[in-house]
Amino acid sequence: MRGVEQVKAKGLPLSPEQAQGRGNASSQIELLPLPRPRRGRGPGRRGGLCLALSLALLPALSHAQSNPAYDSLVDAVVARYRLPGIAVGVIENGQVAYTVTRGETVAGSGAKITSRTLFKIASNSKAMTTALLGRLVDEGKLGWDDPVAKYLPGFRMSDPWVTRNMRVADLLTHSSGLPEGGGDLMLWPEPNGFTRQDIIHGLAFIKPGYGFRSQYQYDNLLYVVAGEVAAAAGGASYEALMHREVFEPLGLSRCQVGSWSRDAVGDLAQPHYQKDGRNLPMREDGPTIPAITSDAAGGIRCDLTDMLAWAQNWLAPTPAQLQWLSAAQRRVLQSPHMLIPVSEQRRAWDHTHVMAYGYGWRMADVDGQWVVWHTGTLGGMYSMLALLPDRKSGFVFMINGEAEDARTVLGEVLTKHFTDPADARGVKWYADALEREAAQRPPAARPPDATAAATVEPATFAWNGRYRDPWFGEILLCPHGDRVQWTSRKSPRMHGTVKRLGARYLVRWDDDAVDLDAWLDPHPGSPPTLTMAKLDPKGDFSSDYEDLHFERIGDCP
């Protein structure tokens, strides 16, 4: 349910989470206005110069037209998954050919989504982070092969050899040895008290899941580290650099990162989850949007207009955009650096032979054509940006609801529009295929029915106390009225009730929108220890309970 991306056997988006999207659907079609460039802000920039550069970098955006073929695909996905809201744009031969918006920023509010509505783009932020690093390389402030410790002397991995040999490039390819989603509980659920320095410190205590540079396992923490490397090399915070080096020169006038005012910016889509067939808003924004620890990995928000301008910069860069980021760095970012296993489903659906990760981008051959893309997931927000560089074409869409399967299906049919126009399977076929796949999961791969779990009485629970994990920090397992409650010192939204199901304990989180429920397994010893695991074995890997190893450090307060 949170900001991670994993590669599983599910069509082009290959999303991470076991979630479903639902909602209502009202609609409107809009023309895209020209992005409004900002004046410069930040050290060493003069406002007039930055404005002139921004104007030079902007491509000529065509007036997008309604297209019945695209309309039918979008409408079918919205109807099948009852999405609360969506914004979609398509680029053909370098020009914006189609835009459409459906639904509301908050379900039932009447506030329509427009092409200027901000969405959380989640892990699509990673490509913006790597573009920022590429800018610093072009400027001679950073090298891809530089050791990370050159910029962050306190950086440590669990293996001293890996610490010494970890390059800036190694932060970006998901091949560091960190287990899949390792340490993500320091990022989500938000808000929490973990800082970027906590993450850099905690990396030394996360046990590797495989050999350094030996395979692909998606992680988020090292993109947070990459943002801090950029800050050290660029002489300003990650957020200031992103505004100065990426948003402003490219004219991405609505994109936001860091701390900003909700009401001053306006027109924000809110995330939703589904309960009892209804879309319900979750984690709604307050008056001030805070900077978050995970900004470099997944904290950027943009609207459809700016995301299309961002995509055009890659598909049909102007001479000024090639000056903004050199052709050499563009090739580096979107070249294969780490192979990703190709699933049987991808082979069957897309005839894919090779899949890889670049720097902030995935890539694969689809029906004989090269596709570069990424997806984004962050608690009730799903997105996808796909590029077909040889055709100067692509698409982007953003959804403000739980919509894993919706993203998979829409991403697949939009891709097929370019790679296999004769494909007649359509939305219904792909959606039905995903449902059949889910229904065929063996019992061992399904979560148990926890409705019969019984609340544990404090007098019968022998494991009360304070516990500590070296990277996650301290938790309490303590009586709270007639129950035992699990609470975290640094992640206050993670609080839940200890229950018993069969022979095992489990934690049911008090807030349905916070996290996946977890097994809780005590182990006797001196001191006693606790381990945890996802109740759903196929659940979101960012709920990385399996990486936690708690030791008892004292009694309940």
C-alpha cells in the first residue's frame, strides 16, 4: 500500500502491491495549457536568466484532441475498477495527441480532476532524481563511479567491502544486496520520525539478501541516499536542487517537492482506499505539505501538463533541452545497467526477451519495440509513465485510488496501441486474466482468514515489554485496557492490537489504511526476541517485517 515498485508477473506496469481500485467516474476533456515557467530561486541563479532558459526549453505543445479509441480504453478501465479519478495523456511522434481527465480529487466532493491537478507520482520521482544527478555529472560536480563515501563519510553498509566499493551508480540500480524493500518501514507509513540520517545510519544493520551487484531487488532507501549525495555535491538541499536544476529549467511549473502550502498551490488529488465498495479518502493533506524523508525516492507531485512536458523532454528533446542535459547523460540514464528476470506472463503477453533497469527507468522489448517506463505507488496513488523512444511516442496516467490491476491493464492496452495495434484482447481480456491468476493462487500464497483471530488478554501474554531493532528502533508490547498493543516510537501510525490465530500471534493494525497485518513470533531466550512476517505472503514488500529482529530491552513503562 505504499511507495514502492516491484517487478512481478503482471503485464507492463508490474506493480508491487496487492490492492484493488474502486470509485465513481465523472469526466471532462481538456486542452493542455503551456506550462508557466517559474523565476529562478536558489544560489547562483538569476531570475531573468532562469526564465529565459525555461522558455527556451519548452517544447511546442499541440492542442490535444479527443480520440474515441483512447476514450474507450480509459472509460473501460474506469468502469471496471470504479476509479475515483484519473488523468491520462498520450504523446504521438513527439506531440501531445490526447488528454483526458475523469472523476474527482476527493470522491463525492464534486471537485473535478483537471490537467492541472497534482498527483503523487511516487517512484516516478526516481527518474527526476537521476536526471538531477546527471546534471551534476555534466557540471563536473559528481561522477557516476565516485564512491558514495566521498560525499557521505558516514555511509555504511553491513559489509565493509561493499561500503568501500559502493559507487554513486550502485545507488540507482537496485543491485546493492539490500533485500527487496529492505528498510522501507523507515519511510512508510507517513508521517513518522525517521530522518535521512537515520536511514544512512540504519543501512549498516540491514542484513543483505544477496551478493552485491549480483541481481535485481527493488529498494527505496538508496534513492534517499542518492538524494543526499546530490545535496552534498550540489551544495544545497535535495529539494532546492530539484526546483533549481529540474523543475524551473524545464518549465514544470506545478511540480512540487519539499515543504509547500496546500492552499497557495491548490488543486490536489487526495489518495483513496476502498472499503465496503466505496472509495474513502485517506491521509488527506493538511494546510502545509511537509518535506518527507523519501522525497528523492518517491515524494514528488506533478500534474498531467507537467508530466507530459517531462515525457516530451525525453522523446523529442529540443536543442536547448539537450543543453540542459547532454545526450551522453541521457543515454546513461536510459541504458540497461542491471538485468531483471522476465516473467512467463510478460513473455506471453508482450513477447519480451530482455528486461533491465537503468538509472531510475525500467526497459524491455515489447512486441519487438523498445519501451522505457516506470511506475509509481504511494498509499492510494498509482501512476505510470511509458516511452517508446524509437517512435517518439508514449503516455502517462495518474490515479488517485488503490488501483494495481487498473494500472496493469491500462498500461498494457495503451502500450499495445503502439506495439501491436491488431491486438484485440482489450481491457476486459486483460482484467479477466488478472482475476483468473489471483483466483489460482495456491493456498500457501494466500493470506489466512483472520476474521476469527481472538484478542489476546494482557494477563495471558508472556511477552510484554520494550523491544528494539537496530535499524527500526524501539517498540512497545504493552497492556492497553483489555488488550495488548504494539506501538512504535518513531512510526506513530504503526499501532495495533495483538491477536491470536491458531498457534500464532498476529498484529492487526488499528488503522486499515496504514499497513499490512503481520505475524508476531516471540522466541524465548536471554534476552527474548521477536520476529515478524507479512500475513499475506504475497503482500507489498515495503512491509519488510521479515527484516526486523527485536530484542527485549526492558519492561513496559
